[in-house]
Amino acid sequence: MLYNQCMVYGIMYPMPPSPDTLPNYHFLLIAPNLGAEWLFDAARQYYERFRPIAVSDLELIRLIPPQFSVAVTLIARKDTAAQWGVWVAQIAPNALFDAVVYDFFDDTRAVLNTRAQSNQPFGVPLVPTPTFPPPVSPTPGSLLGGPVTPQPIPTRPAGGFITQTPTPGVEQPPPATTDPSQPIYPTPGPITGG
């Protein structure tokens, strides 16, 4: 049974998305014990490439309905990564947990930049989006199997440029009046169109 791009297993939860496909929601979870430079410097290219939703806790992830696929990329040090994995599994058991766990800032930046440059948001190549073959068009030519002879389309020679369209039955406007209390060109008929 398909449940919005995820196979349902057991009774309750859909399976996590595969790391080689893009999920409906991708979160970038920065562990709260890390500084802002881990997002603005170490994860800058990764963020600009994949545009995940940057969070520092799990409250927003909790609100995603289970029919949508979710991936959580965690940036944390080794001392807190395991606990974050447990919390993500409790909050969103259908989420793909992608941990980027390094103790040093430069190591984390190098891994995230490599992912951004190689278009691998979860560290593995993405499966190409299926493209449908072009529609089959009939072979050009005669339907009866004879040779095709192009027929010229009949045209007439150009008649010149049209600069004004003549309007039949419209008389020339009346001459301008010199009376200052009257309009220069009076409107024919009442203003209300009656």
C-alpha cells in the first residue's frame, strides 16, 4: 500500500525516505551546544545548495504529518549525536536521520562543502528524476506509401504597408469653434450616450 511516496510498514508509520531521494521536508538540525558559526560558516554552502529548514530543536519536526517524507540532517559533536538520534526517532520515527558528526569545525565544513559541490544532500548520489520519452509522432510522409513531394503554399504578393484603416461612413469632425465658452471639438450626442 503506497502512502505518499513511502511504503507503510507495520500499522502506524511509513518507512523513512531513501537517502538517494529528496524528501518532502528536509531539516538541518544544528545542535544547541554549537555556535552560530556552524550554520553561517560551516554549513553555508550546504544550506545555499539544498535550502533545508534550519532548526535547533525538534518542535517543528513534530508538526509534520506522517504522510510526508522527512529527512533530518544533524550537525553535532560526538558527545551529543547519539542522544539526538534517540530524540529524532521518538519525535519522528518515519524520518531519515542523517548525522554529520565531527568534533572539529573544519572537518564538518569540509564534509558539508563536499556534499554541496557533489549534489549529495545525504552523502550518497541522488537517483535521477525519471524522465518520460518524447511522444511518438508518426513518420512524416505519405500515408499511402508513395513519395512525398512538397507542395508550395499559394500566396499573393505583398500589397504594401497599411498605415491607417479606413472607417467607412464616418464623417470628418466639425471644424474647431472659436467661441471660448464652447469646447473646441464638441461631442456628437449626449454625454450619457442616450
